[in-house]
Amino acid sequence: MSLNESDTLISLGSLNKNQTAVIDCVDTGIYGEVLKNRLKAMGFVKGNTVRVLRRFWWGSPLQVQVGKTTVIAIRQAEANLIMVRLLCI
């Protein structure tokens, strides 16, 4: 963990708009390894940064930026499986 990361793990689904965090782990939940592998292929891997770009008014999906260039819409249920550490900028 770097000096500018929080100690507390929270889910990606709990971030507010424009908050940036670093991915710590991805839980499989009830979906199993298939979803975990799909998320990994989209860039949701430990150490990558994520930022919530938009939250739709009914709560799902979230539009997130993974790394510097990838923008993805993800359901709230899946975002809740991705554990992150807030960046203290």
C-alpha cells in the first residue's frame, strides 16, 4: 500500500461520483469464477485505479473508468464485489 491510499477496504459500488480508488481484490460472490475472470479481462485487477464517472439516478449501472483509458458501465451488484482502497489526493 502506498502512502496516499486509505487503510479501509470499501466496495466500488459505494464510491461517489468522481471518487478515485485502487482495486484491492475481486470477490466471486454467488457468480463464481466466470464473472471474476470477465472482470479481470476488463481491467479490474489488483493495483489498477478506478474512478466513478457517473451514477445513474436509480443507482445502477455505474459508469467507471478503469486505468487511464477504459470506460465501462457496470451493475451495482457486480460493483459491490470489487473491493477498493480510496486514494487520498
